[in-house]
Amino acid sequence: MMKKFTEGIDYYYEESGNMVLTAKYHLDKGYCCGHGCRHCPYQYENVPEPRRNLLLKERKNAEKENRTPTQNR
């Protein structure tokens, strides 16, 4: 049986209309899907290199600037 997702808790919409899954959603799922999701709490462990390294660098830079990374997921 599929769980019902709640806007603002499991996902939100960007100004552009894209749906973004939250870290809570990913934690509830229990693993990294490998798609490079914006709020991945698993350090992109299943994203293939070199993309994984690029995403980690972008996240680190975004944290330094106190902003959200720009990848779409």
C-alpha cells in the first residue's frame, strides 16, 4: 500500500513549477536512488562519478553561501 505524500512535508514546488522531494521523503524511502536529488541525505552514494563529485561540490558551495543547490530533483 502506497503512503500518501503531503505537500510541504514530503515535497514542495519551485517557482518554475517543478516538484522537489524533501530530505524527509528520502529518509522515509531509506536509500539513495542515484538520480542526484537536491535534498538527498545519503551524500549521493548511488550517483555515478563524476556526477556524484560535482553534486557534492555544488552542495558544499551552496552551504557556504547559505543557499539551496540548483539541481532539479
